[in-house]
Amino acid sequence: MNNEHSTCRVFGRTELALQYFPRLCPEAAWHKLRQWITINPRLSHLRELRRRTFTPAEVDLIYTELGEP
């Protein structure tokens, strides 16, 4: 991806969620981020992932759509 925020690491889904919602407990943070992902048409395909991590390209897409935490 060619954008201003480029990450080169994998993020756990809860780890990333806690960056967006640091005051929530881990489970609640993940549920909130999952809701945001679900309602965003460019991110909704990530909802179907069976793994518990986001690749660097997926993190870049999330940052592009939701802004950096």
C-alpha cells in the first residue's frame, strides 16, 4: 500500500482494538472495533477473518479508513 501511514508489523485484533479504545476492557474494545469494521464497506470483509491478527496491509487499510488511533 502506498499511503502516509505504513506499518510493518502484525497486530493482534485485541491489541489494535485497545489502541482505539484504551479505556475499555479488551473484550469490549474488540467488539467495538469489530462493529466499526462491520459498518465500513471497505473494511467489512475483515469481519469474516478466522485469525486473531491483522496483517500489515490490513492495518494500513484500517488506519486509512478509521484514522490512526
